[in-house]
Amino acid sequence: MLTEEEIITSLKNRFGGKIYNVVIAKDRRVFVEADRSIIREALSYMKNSLGFDHLSTITGLDSGRELELVYHIVRENSLVVSLKTKISKTDPRIDSVSDVYIVAELYEREVYDILGVKFEGHPNLSRLILPEDWPEDLHPLRKDVTLEQITLRIDWSRVEDK
Amino acid sequence: MVSETLIYLAQLLVFPGFLFVIILAFFAEWAARKITGRIQSRLGPSYTGYRGILQPLADFIKLLSKEDITPTTADKLFFSITPVMYFSLPLAAFSLIPITGEEALVYFEGDLIFLTFIFTVITSLVFLGGFSSGSIFSIVGGLRAATQLLGYEIPLVFSLLYPAIPAGSFSLTRIVEWQQQNSTWTIWAQPIGFGILITCMLAELELTPFDTPEAETEIVAGWSTEFSGARLALIRLGKNLELLLASSLISALYLGGHGQFWILPPVIVSLMKMFTVFFLMVFLKVIFARFRIDQILAGMWKYLIPLAIIQFLIVKIIWGL
Amino acid sequence: MSGSVIKVVIGPQHPALKEPERFILEIEGEQVVRVTPRIGYVHRGIEKAMENRTYLQNLYLAERICGICSHAHTTCYAQAVENLMNVEAPPRAKYLRTIIAELERIHSHLLWLGIVAHEVGFDTFFMYVWRDREIIMDLLEELSGNRVNYAMNAIGGVRRDINGDKALKILKGLEVIEEEIKKYIPMIQREQTILKRTVGVGYLNSVDAVRYNVVGPMARASGVKRDVRRDDPYAAYDELTFNIVTRNEGDCFSRIMVRVEETLESINIIREALSKLPSGDIRVKVRLAIPPAEAVSRVEAPRGELIHYARSDGSDKPARYKVRAPTLANLTALCNILTGVYLADVPVILAGIDPCFSCMDRMQIIDLEKREKKFWTLEDLRRYAREWYQKH
Amino acid sequence: MQFALEALKNILRKPSTQKYPIERVGPPEGFRGRPVWIVEKCVGCGLCARICPVNAIKITGKGREASITYLLDRCIFCAQCVESCNVKAIEIKREFEFAGYDKSEMNYVYDKKRIVENKA
């Protein structure tokens, strides 16, 4: 049973300065920030060496100036590490982790849908939840997208007047 | 001569002919729904008429008033013929069954074989109806009905024909007569045959556990998915008629038909027996889950056909030697 | 062989699916060779909507993510917000949350058992199970004021108390339910038609269950002993003793049995929680001024692990609120199981994961409230839409 | 055949459904139905309108002169308004049959001048 501190130490030993902003919010909840270049490596290290075999989900969010991805990984179904990374808003690209965690394939498609992040190496990066005719460049969860822009996408002119 | 013809016509059209049978079918549907409801801890139909007895009629009229849609992919000719045939075949076949007494309205040597043939034709109609609808669900449903036929056809025919062996006749009227003369029921000598017949009839009538052709959760309404309005009304009525036809056939073949019982008139006796079989089938339908199509075929060939052959040997030993 | 492959589309409207979702199955004969899911038909845009509502209003929005596990979602939401604010719900509130959560689990599992019976064509059993489920629904209505959206949770506690009178009613109802379930277990285990359709169908071994990150009863039916209630305790679960039901077969039948036995376990949990119920306040007064922070909250919903992630930026609305419902986690494994099975087994397997598609899809929402006009007629909508389309 | 006996037992058992419009069971005590404003108590602070998660409450005017419009078709019956009201001017009724043909008939207006609740 590794403690929260031990996990952070071993992460820091392995990746050094590319791991920062470590917060242990409460028992079993750890928030870590990592450089985007090591995300794939860090996740596969944590899965294979530290026993984080469960990827709960990937949260994508728009923090204003840049986009953020949060990988929630779980060890022994109890210790949750939220690995955060920042990516640029104009050219959002990051390595896909779908070969480390199979389920990531689905979660990455969701993030691609709502934020437009391109996952490099993803086997099938296509729409997951938005309709097929949704505009390519309209990513609903970005902060600059207003409710008006994503509201009422029904073509009423095609509906006959009674 | 003229009056005789008129009486015969009245018999054919009113009692015990078409009108009587159709009313009986509505009543049977109500009874089946009510009993299913009570078994499932529900009320069943309860608003129309006394305890909802008019509900099947109300449904029928409602369906008649609904829009009749023919899919563009459907084969128009067969799509229109199937419901009519599906309704009229069992209705016509009813005149072969001696409900009221001594003789059926129509009888001839070999009418049992004719009845067997009608049951097979009905399944072919199901296949045809499904195939002519042009919808994927209907086609799968029709195909499943045809596949299922491969399984139950042989034991069904066997068990239908066994009662003819002791009676020495292929006429239904003669078989019932034979049972009365010997004051016995065929079921005592041939219980296995009765079991096989009930099982195969469940499959023929597409009732659970053999309702794969219209498995709701897999293929919507199966072969009848695309039918609507008056066609659906006819199909539903036809289904009830077929169910009644099957129960009256079983009661005639195995339970002694209209045979005298206490002081009751023969028509009451035969109706009582008919509804006993009917309720047995409804009850069986309610207490099972659905088999898969491959499991049905395997089960039919593995168990029912050997059983049918055993029954044949028993019958042969008693009467044949 | 590509010539003989037929594409069968299940959904978005299909009787095997109680909610709209589409699965494109490529079949050869009666066997499935490839499955492509297409989700998003009940995508309501809840995550975006949450960013535009206050924390208090979001509590009720979170409740409406799912109708069946509404309490699981609000518990998760309340915990996340409490974490953001660094407050703890009082112990009595935690016990009350546990009791409602377990009642909800019983009702959800029974609902599912009925549906699986319906999928194998056994409508009578479906009616029996749903009849017995009414007892729980009535209890929940009595306790919380509504059959489905209980609105029991508040930020910092619960809204209604369970007094002695209601506790007695719960115990009485549980007795009836327990007797019924115990009667059904041997029936399910011996009824041939059910066994034929479920034993060995939809097999998932324990290695794959871990590899595909399967959660909830589906993982436990494959022998993976994972349960957030024990491993990552929340509410009052760390003070209660209970077993985690697991089975090793990994087929649809073991999924049935795991869920049925879990309802019995839930009954015991409620009894223990009622007997241990501490006295005290049921909620703490909180001021909804939330500092910038982030929180991860996990709950064992009836369908498995539910995870919420919240981030606040100091305003009265969350900066980001993420919900991942258990069905989405099981979707990858589901598609894998479906490959190679018979077409007739597809509904049973689909039902086997107890899918809840409304939970799975969230996001865009039609929100007219920010407009100035109060009531919109259809005509207004049309005009608005035409103008909108001309502009863009 | 496991369910044969159970099925037979159920024929004799009282059915668990009812003929709804003829026989009906009321909701239990504490059921969250339609909220009702007690105009005498209302001080017109507008808190209920602000916290309502679905904006089902509109308030016009100020203080004791305020008029409250309650939109039944938007209401989700969460009873948060009842809980938030500082002067306990909102009560929850046990009513639950709200189906109607016209949305515009589902608005209730609570106004000092008219005192009683009116359908708008």
C-alpha cells in the first residue's frame, strides 16, 4: 500500500522538474500537474509501475488562456490521482493514451468533441456525442462559445407553417 | 330443398359458423388477456363493458379506423393478400371441427390431413407476409418462423395423426365418434402425443417460449411489424382464431370432443373442453421465458422427435398388431 | 466473406433499448462480427448548463442527469461542493444519505432485473419484480416527497429527517421485499428458459474486466472485487459492515445473481444504518461562497463507479463541472463482448450492463432564459431562428 | 416450470393495480406537489425567483405590492423556494394531477390586490 507521499516522491524521482504543483487535497485525492510532453510516459509509468490500472475519466476544460486536460487515474479503486496538463488553445495537440488505457479511446473522443483537442495517434478520432452536422470549429465547452451559439439549431424555415 | 339450403347457409354463416366463431374469438381474447393480467398481478382489460369484455371488439374497431399504410418497399400483392388469408384460413377450417354435435359442417375422409395442411400454410403465410413487407425486422421474423417450422413440423404432424390410428379414419368426425363409441379419450392411451401436440402448437402459434418470430425486444413485432390499420386488425383476429382452432382441434382429437357428459348439451361440452385447452396454452405462455431459435431447433430434434417415435411404437403395439 | 456481412442497426429507437442510442452491428448469419456504437441521442448539454447556473441550482440539475440514480448524482455533487468549501456533512446526514442510496440501489437493481426478464421474453417475472419494486418506490416517496427525484441532498447535509415512525415503515417494507427476493432466487436459478438464455452468454473474464476498466456489478460479476463503497468510503459506509458480492463466471447469469444478491446486502446495510443512526443535526448551514479550488468526488452508483470533477474560480458558478457516468466506462467492454455473439443474445447483453444512456450523454441545452422576453411562443422561436440563420 | 405455482397463487391474489380514475390513492404526507404563495405573509423580497433552478417564478413590483407569477409548466417541484423563503410564505400542496391542454393556462398569479390565487 503506497501512500500519497510515496507516489509523489517516485513520480518526482522519475520525471524531476516536469512534475509540479502537487496538492494533496484530502485523503486519497491527489492533484498533480505535469508537462504535456511527458503525459503519455507518465501515465504508462504509473499504470505499469505504480499500479494505477483504472482510468476513471479524462476531463477537458477551458481555463481561459489555455486548455487543460485532467486524467483521473485510480489505484486499487481508492487512491485518485488527477494528472493535469496544459495545452495551447490555438493548436491543441497531445499524444493519445489509448494504447495505455483502452477506455481512453472513448474519453478522448469526447474531449475532441467538446473542446477540439487533437489526440495524436488515436485510432479513430471521430464524433462521439455531438450530431454529425455540427460545425467543425464550434467546440461547445470552450468559454468563448456562448449559449446563443449552440442554441436552437433547428432549421425552422423548413418546418411548414400550419 | 330451398329451406335446406337456407338452413345450411345459416349454419355456415351464423351458428356454428362464422359469426359464432368470430364472437368466440373476441371472447377468447378477452379471457386470455384477463387471465394473463391476473397472473401478472394486473387487472387486465376493465373499462369497456362488463369487466372490459368488449375491449377486444373495441380494439378491433379502433384498428379498422386507423390509417392503412403500405410501405413503399413492400410487395403490394402479397402484402394485401396475407392478412386476409391469415384471417380466413382458420375461420374456414373451423367448419371441419365438430363443435355442435355428431358431425361437423363439412367432413370428408382425410379432413385431418387437410387441417394439418392448413396449419402449415398459415406458417408459410407468416413467412410470406414478413418477406413481402420489405422491412428488415419483418424479414428476420418471417425467416425465423420458417426456420422454426423445420423444427416442429414433423412432431406436429405425427401427434396430429396418431389419434387416427385407433379410429382407423382420417376424418375428424370419425375420430370423435370412435372415442364416444369406446367411451374413452385418446389422451389416456397417448399422453406423450398430447404433450407433443401442445408443445408444437405453442410453437406454431408463436407463443412464449417459442415466440422468436415476433420477439419484441429483438425484432420489434417480427413479421407483422409493417402491418397497420385494418390489416393488423385482421391479423390479430386471425391469430385468435388460430389459437381457438388449435384448442378445439386438440380437444376433439385427444379429449373426446363433444362427447356426452352428464346432461350438458354437446356444444357446451365441446366449448368447455376447448377453453380448458385454451387456458392451458395461455398459462404455459405466461410462465416461460423465450428460447433462442437455435435452442428451439435443437430441442425439437433432440427430444420431441424421439418422443414422437416412442409414442408411435406404443400406439402400434396396442392397436396395430 | 465481406459479401455476406449484413449491417443491422439497433436503435436509436428499438424496443431492446429503453433509451435512444444506436448500435451498428455487422452480422454474418446470426453472429455479430463488429459493433460500432453511436451515442449522444439524449445529449442534453448538462455540463455547459452547469457552468451557467449557481451552485444551488446545479444541485437540482445534477439530480436530473439520471432518473434512476438521481440520489447517487446529487450525493456526488454535494460531496464535491462540500470538498470545494471544506465542510463536512454532519454524521446523521451521512447515515441518511446512505439509507436513501441503498434504497435507491434496491429499486434500481429490481428495475434492471425486470428489464432483463423482459429482454428474455419473460413478461410475467418482469411484472412480479416491478410490483415488488413499488414497495421501495412508495417508501422513497414517503421519505423524500417524490418517487424519482428525491431532492434529499442539500449542500452540507440532507433536507429531510427520518423519524422513528418512518424508520418502522422502512423496516416493514424491507421485510416484504426480502421475503420476495429470497423466494425468487431459487426460481431464477432453476428456471430452464432463463438459464438457457443467460448462462455463458456475454462472457467477460476478470483480466479483461480490469483491462477495459469495467466498473460496478459488471466488474464484480467477472470476479473483480471493486466497490467504491468499501475501497474509497464516502457517506457512512466506513462505519458499516457489508459484503461485496462477487462471482467468477462473468456471464449474464452471474450479472443477474450479483445484482440480486446485492439487493439483499443493501437491505442489511439499511437495517444496520437505521440501528446505528446517530442523533444530531441533519445539515450544516453553509454560505455558498466558494473559494477557487478543485475536487474529485466518487460514488458507487447502482451501475458502478460514478465520478464527478468540479473546479471553482471564486464566482458563484462552477468553472467546470465534469460528470462521468458508469455506463460510459462499460461501453468499451460492452462492444468487445458483443463481438462474436448471436444476434438474439444482443438485447440480453445490452441489458446486462444495465445501460443508462441519459447519464452517459450530457452537454448542449436549449436555454432561452437569458433572453429578455419572458414567454416565447412558437412564432417567436421561428422568428428568432430565421434571424439567427440569416446572421450566420 | 418454476413459476407455475407462483402464477397460480397470483390468480387468487388481489391485483396490485387499480382502475385509476375511479379508484385512486392519494400521495403520502410530505409529498412535494405544487407550491402555493400565502400573499398575506409574502414580503416580496424576490428570493424565491432568484434561487429557482428553472426560473419558474417571476416577480414584478416591489415589497408588499409585488405580484408573483408561478409557471407550473416549468416547475420541477424541488421545493427549494419553500426552503429558502425567510417568512415561510410558500407552502407545498399535495396536488399532483396537472395535465392540461394549454401551457398558457398553467400560470398562477398571486397578487395582493386580488388576494386569492388566480389562474392567469
